[in-house]
Amino acid sequence: MRDVKTPEARPSAVAEAGFPRLDASLAEGGPAAALDRLVADLEAAGDYRRLLDALLLKARFELGLPLIQVGRYSDLPEADRTKFEGRYVEALRHVGSRFLEAGDVPTAWAYFQAIGEPEPVARALDACEESDDPDKLGALIDVAFHQGANPVKGFAWILRHYGPCSAITSLEQLAPSDPAVRADCVGRLVRHLHEQLGENIRADIARRGQPRPSEGASLAEVVAGRDWLFSDDAYHTDVSHLTTVVRWAAMATDSEVLALAVDLTEYGRRLSPRLQYDSPAPFERTFEDHNVYLKALVGRDVQAAVDHFRGKLSTAASTDDGAESTLPAQALVNLLEKVGRIDEAIEVAATHLAGVPDSMLICPPVAELCQRGGRLDRLAELSVEGNHPVHYLAARLQSGSSAAD
């Protein structure tokens, strides 16, 4: 490494350019003082992009690396590269934090994303005030939802500002992989649509000169005895939105959301048949079948629901539609697992889903069901029957480990 020339040794271009504070620091305290002054000045000025460069320059100086990078960092000796990478991460974290403090969340995200640390940005988005500027709001939504910094908050903004159509489209195009995030987004859709639908129905009743139902009444209670609400193919919300939200409602885990979804099906099943769209098996009658399924998830008529969907297995077995023919069995497995009947879910999966790759399942695979239900003995048996030595040994080892514990 070459020594840094002082102003006394050579006329300083920096001084000529108007940077006397840097020259003074270099003259009085040497290179370290000048670097500290540069970092402090840029930080005070809020010039955070150049601050990153200054922090990296300081790191190169302190590590004894060339101050002007030539070539790739990967060309550095491994020990030097490892040390510099640590300082690089520190610098990105520091600058990203300064952008967060300045309220520039989208720019901060670029720094934290680069080091794989989304949590500070997620927290900032939670505390972020909504912008009245559409461009700024759009940038926040992009970072939060589309780039995954805080999908729940981003989805809430989409639903609030752009409505259910945009929210549904966003979730269809970029459904978050985290089940908890999906459940939260679906829950927000259910609540929004239920509230909107309830208000529309009450307003319709009032317009017809009838007493307005109480706000606390369920949709089922509001429409009961009022078949005229549905005459002439009448409806009170976008039926395609209603259908989609009902189809997704089983993803929800909150009992209150599930109860609201049941209420949505009570409305939907009263619509004119011309407005009720068909769905893939086993939910061919979208609102009727989901009504049965969702009621079971809130503890109502569970056995009737199990019988209802078990009865669809024979029809599915007679078809040869590839993966689609397994959907009734998968729906039944999901239902049984969610209502706590794991042993039955295992047997349905073993009988009807044997040989189906895990990647094609929308229900837990049999090995996972056995693990959840503490039925490793059954997994070992099924592994022998299905010639799956990996699951067999996993079951034997796991059961042995459990016994030792």
C-alpha cells in the first residue's frame, strides 16, 4: 500500500476544489483523522450514498487494502476478502439505518436487502405513516408487498387504497409463500368484503322502505325471509370477488374470520343459479360446498362435513384427470387435519394419495401427518408397503430418538 501524500508533500487538488476541512484534518491528524472527518461531514449533510463510499474507503485503509479498487473483490486473498466483506456489511447496515431515520424506506430497503436483513425495514413499514402522494405510496407498496419486506402491511395498503379487485389480483399474481402471511391477507379480504356486503344489503333494504337491520346481525340473519333481495338476478357485491374470497377462505386460521366466511357463503348460496360459478371438485357448488367445509372449521356439523366430502371420493376415483382427480382426497385430508382427526387423515392420504409427489399436494404429505400425529409406527408400515426406505428409516430413527427422550 502506498502512503497517502499530505498537502505539504504535494499541492492538494482537494483544497483547490474547495475541501479545506479535509485538508486541515489530514494535515493535523493524518489519514485516520481525515477519513473520520469525511464520514462525519457526509453523515451530517445527509449524503448517505457517498457515506457508503466513505465508510468503504475507511475500511480499505484500516485493512491495508488498496484505496482505489482495481478489479474484483473476489480477486483479493481470502483472508482480506473475508475481513472486507464484514466491514462492507457493517457499512450497508449503517447507511440503510440512516435512510430509515430519514424516512426513505424504499432506498433503505436496497441496502438491507443486499445483506439479507429485512427486519429493520419491516418494522419501519409497520410504523410508517401512509403518504398522500400516490407515487410515494406506490413505492412503499412495492417494497412491502411485491418485494416482500412486509407483505401483510403492503397488502393492507393495497386493499385500503385500491380495493378488493387490486388486492385479489395482487395475491393471485404474487401469493406470499409464508402460510401465515397468506392467512392474514385472506383474513383482511374476508373482513373487508363482509363489511362492504353487509352495508350494501342494509342500504338496499332501507331504499325499499323496509326497516334497516341492526349492524350486529349476520348476513344470514339479514337475508332470511327476504328472498326479494335476490329477485331478477340481483346481487350486492361483485360476484367474482365473492367467489374468489370464499374459495380462499379455508386458508384462514382465525376463527372469527372463518365465521365471517361462513356468513359470506350463506349469502352466496341464495344468489340466482346464473350467478353461481362452478369450481373444481370437490367444491363444484362453490357456495354450498364451501358452506359445509367452512362450518366444520368453526366446529359446526363436523361429522356431516366429513361424510359430505368423503362421499366425493368415489366419484373422483372413477375419473382420470391426473392431479385434479386427487383434489377431493386432498380436501378431505386438509379437513380432517384441521379438525384434529389426524389418524383418519393419515388413512385417507395413504389410500388415495400414495405415489402422488409432495410437490403436487396442497395438503400435508403422509409423512408429515404421521409426524404431527405421533404415528411413526404407521409411517414405518406405510413405507414398507410403498417401498419408501427413506421414510422407513426416518420413522425408525425418529421413534427411537423419541423413546430415548
